[in-house]
Amino acid sequence: MRKWLTAETFAVLAGFCVLLYILIGKPFVGVADNGDFLRIMSSIGLNYYDGSESYDDRFFGYAHQYFAYDTFFRGFYPSSQLIIVAAARLIGGLVHPDAFDIRILGMLYGLLLLAATWIIVRSGKSGSRVVAVILALSMLFVFYDIGYLAYFNSLFGEPVSLVSMLLSIGIGLWLTQQKQPSKKVLWLFFIAAFVLTTSKLQNAPIGIAYALIGLRFMRLRGDFSWRRLTIWLSASLCVISVVLYVAAPKELKHINLYQTVFYGVLNDSPDVKGDLKELGLPERLEVLAGTNYFQSGTAIKQDDPSLSGDFYSRVSHMDVLMFYIKHPSRFISKMEYAASNGMSIRPYYLGTYLKSENKPPRALDYTYSTWSEFKNKHVPHTLWFIVLIYVLYYGIALLEYFRHSGTASRIRGELLMLIGLVGLFSFLVPILGDGQADMGKHQFMFNVCFDMMLVTGLAWIVYQVVNLPVWRRR
């Protein structure tokens, strides 16, 4: 019986209780649709349950528990999220054939979160019971916050990014601790990395970083079959990352490009005409500065045929990157804007209740929200604070990295540094890929990585205290 009384078992049991209370209990908690649900619904065979509901009832104000079954592939949105939603839809069709209950999807995400929790606590406890308990409590406090869990009862892609990020790092740490690293666990690592990379277009660059660290696993075993498998999986992930970006739907690329230039570079620009000239764009487009792709009543419609030759075919994200390199102060100002919106886990403009609960539109449930509210209200929403945390985190990570010479220890250090690198990607990519549009929501993955860095840092501090000579003598 004693072998079951572990920190990881406690974390999973407690986490399961939190999941049941928030995702299954009453009142229903989800996240209202901002218009993004349709691309998943059209791909996976779902539709809005009430076809006659008003715009205000369908979008932004209220969450939805039930969705109607429909035909598959009325459209197609390439994302690993489709795999999980398809599994939930299949289960839903068996247990509730009249309508799809989104809570089935929520609990599937919940099971993946529980698996990640067990693996991370088990792999990160460093042989210390105190560290294990602190790590378990930290995971429960941070990643089971309603700011994260409310997304589970929705068709947003954020839960996929959250659980696959936690799983990939946890499985990677597990792999480095095995005496004889398992090919099955190696496959699990790359599957988690694949799901993360392909969950959203903005995550595509992350696959390159995971592929590189995947190659490092070659050194964990000396046999040829292991090295061949590692190389093959790493190369495949790298190719998938590139193909995902190149093969992205043209319409999606146009949306992102429009947002990046007109709602990013030219938004609050001190010299719109000069910026257009530097980007190689005609001066007549200055009337679009500060507008977004979904805005109505613009001087030139976003899908106007003239924009194909005057804009979409004449500028690229690389041009935007080069512009910011030439104007670093402008890029820093965009980073400051991202930082001011980057510490909120949940989208405060999207309601979490059903309309039947008779709550005001866009009302939020604050059950188990201590961490998300603390971050939103008390953690500095500034670029300098983010830089400070990164400097401290990487300073300690590099110190530990060079203190240990073993291959497995070095790879563990690289995995922990990968968390910060993914966070940096996630912080910068929305600026370069979507301007200032919905910046708070687009910083979700940055929040995940930032929180993982804080939890890792806390575990490291506790480990150092526990291993002080004064305590070890006791």
C-alpha cells in the first residue's frame, strides 16, 4: 500500500477531483466562441446547436455545452487538435447521439493533463520527498487553475498546446532518467512534440527546436537502431514543421499578413507613408493603417482584388522581420505592448457561463482562480520583468548545466532551457505573425512556458534548501 502513497499519485487524485468539480460540476464552465470555433467544427463534423440564436448569444457573451452533429470536412483546418476532437466526437456519438456534449472533450484534455502531471512530478522530484510534494502542489495550483481549465470545455486550440507542452517536457525528462532508454518512450516524446508543433500555425517554428533536442537523445544509447530511429523521428518532425507553414491555407496567410502590417507595423506608426515606402508598398494603402482584417467599413475591403497585386504578393513576414531589425525601437515598443497583455491566462472578454445561468454577458466564473487572478493583478505586466525572469532562469540553468558533465544531466538541462526558448518563440511570433490583434489570447503559450519556468525555479530552490548541509546532517 505504501508504494501508492507518492506525491505523483496524490497529484493525480487531487487533480482529478479539481477536473470533475470545474469541468463536470455545476454551473457549466467553458469559454465563449470568438469566431474561431467554426474552422474546427467545419473540419470535424460539428455545428452550432441552436441555428436560430442571435449573434450576441453565439459569440463572446456565453459558453456553449452542446453542439449539433454535422457532416465532416465542410472545410479543413490543418491541426493536430482535430485528432483529439474527432476522438471526443466519436465517444459523444456513442453516449449522447442527440448532441455533442463539449464536456467529453474537456475530460479527454483532462486525462492528458493528469498524465502530464504524473510524469512531471515523478521525473522532477530528484529523489526528495519534499521536492516532490512542492512540485505536486505547484502543478495543482498553477495548471489546474480555471484560467487554463475553462479552455478545456471549448473548441479553442489552447488546451492542445498546454497538455502537449507539459507532456513533451515531462516525457523528455523521463527518457533521460531511464537506465536503458525505451524506444516506446522516445516515440511518445516525438508524438507529444508533433501534436504541439501542429496544433497551431504559430507553433510551427517550435518543431525545429524539438527536432534539434531530439537529436541529442542519440547519445543516450549507443546501438545503431536507436540512433537511426532518433535521426528519423527528428528529421520527420523538422520536415513536418516546414511543410505545415508552407502548406498553410492561403486565406490564413493573408489574414496573418494583413494583421502583421496594418494592425502591427503601421498601427500607431509615426510615419505611415515612410513605412509603406520602406516595405515596398504603395502609398494609397495608408488608409488601412490601424485596421484589422475582420473590421468592417474599411476604405479598402480586406479581400479587394487590388490588394492581391498591391499588398499580398509584394510583402512577406520576412520583410516585416527585416523592418523591425532596422528599427529596433519600434520592435521593442511592440514587445512592451505584448508584455502588457501577456500575463493574463484567460481571455477576460469571453464569457464562461451558459446563457441559461442568467448571468450577464461575458461574465466569468472565478472558482479556483487564485493563480490566474494573482498573475493578472499583481505580476508586473512589463517587458523588464519578463527579461529579469529569463535572465535569472537561464543563469541558473546554465550554472547547473556546466556543473554536471553527464550526458543525461546535460540533456535534462537542455530540455529545461527549451521551455524558455518555446516561451520566447511564443512571445515574439504573434508580433511578427498577427500584429497587435487579440494579443492577450495569442500569448497563451508564452504564459504556459512562463509558468513552467516559475514552477521549475521553485522546485530548484526547494531542492537547494533541502540539500543544505545543516538539513542533510539531520
